[in-house]
Amino acid sequence: MKAHFEILKKILDEKIVAIVRLDSGEQLVHVAEALNAGGISVIEFTCSTPGALEMIKEASGRFGEEVLIGAGTVLDPETARAAILAGAEFIVSPTINPDTIKMCKRYGKPSIAGAMTPSEMLTVWEAGADLVKVFPASVIGGVDYIKAVLAPLPQLRLVPTGGVNADNAAQYLKAGAVVVAVGGNLVDKKVVSRGDWAAITAEAQRLVSAVRNASK
């Protein structure tokens, strides 16, 4: 079992969390394989996808140490515990729930907690979240908003989510974000429905390339 610091280090090193939110869990593992083929190894399966917990268990067993599988859209500690027991290595919440963060601490798993305003961000940070999910990033000011928040709160580890893609990911990282989370712009439901795994791999490669260039 990976230690908390090992999981968090991998997320910070990779700088990309791929968010997979689908109408059915049947294709989750196929999507994860396509993303991994494109160089992405930190993947979040959202609990709003039917069958997500079963797929987390299957994917965790299939990929082993190669891919870090986490659970997203976790709204309460009970769901966090179920996801962790299914094999999730990190937990992502879109909103503030201190009890969910506590549950992650109990099991030694990193928590990425959602916030929108500076007050909310500091609240989840002080509650013990390892990373702060800034959501929806594109709606509340994008790259400039990240810069503005970090000016008075430089201790925060921000993960912009919502509207992030291969074209602007580098800008977010250069603005001070530690990780970017990318969902629909990376895993398009229409592409998944027709089973075009090569297209997902190609977009993953484009995103990975952009993020690597940002750190040069």
C-alpha cells in the first residue's frame, strides 16, 4: 500500500489529474488505458458515474503501481470510505466537507477539496485538505484569478478545474497552480461512445506535452 506522501508526490510530480465522468461505468477502464497510453498516470473516476466504485476496484487491480486511480465527486465521508476500500488512492470533492477530509486522513489518502472563493479555499486548507480544487476555474476568472488568489495566500496548493485544456494548462501552472485537472476537454463523451481510444490517447499526449513545456 502506498504511503500518503508517495501518493501526493506522484500527483504533484505528474501535474495532471484526468477526470473521467461518463454516463456508464462500462468504458471507464478502456478510457483509463487510453489516457495511460498518452502518458497520463493520475486518473479520477467520478462517483457520479454509475458503477464507478466497481470500476475503481477493477482498474486498481489491473494497473497496479502504473496508474494512480482516485475517486471524484465525493460528497460525504461514507462515499470516501467506500471508494478508498474499493482501491481509490485519492479523493476529490467539488465542495467543502470537513468530515470527508477527516476520513481521508484516517485512511492516509490525499484529499483534493473544492472551493471557489479565497475564504472557501482557506477553509478547506485549514481543514486539512492536501490540495485545493478551484472550481469552476474558467467561470471565476481563469488564470488571472489563480494569480490573484496566490498573491495573499501563497501557501495554498491550487488545482484549477473546469475549462482547463491542452491550450491553457501551461498558463495555469505558470500562474502558480501546482496541478491541473482536466475533464471533458480531455475525455469527450462522444469520442468514448464511438470507442475512439486513439483520439483520447492523442489528446492526452497533447496535454502532457503542454504541461512538460510549462516546467522548462
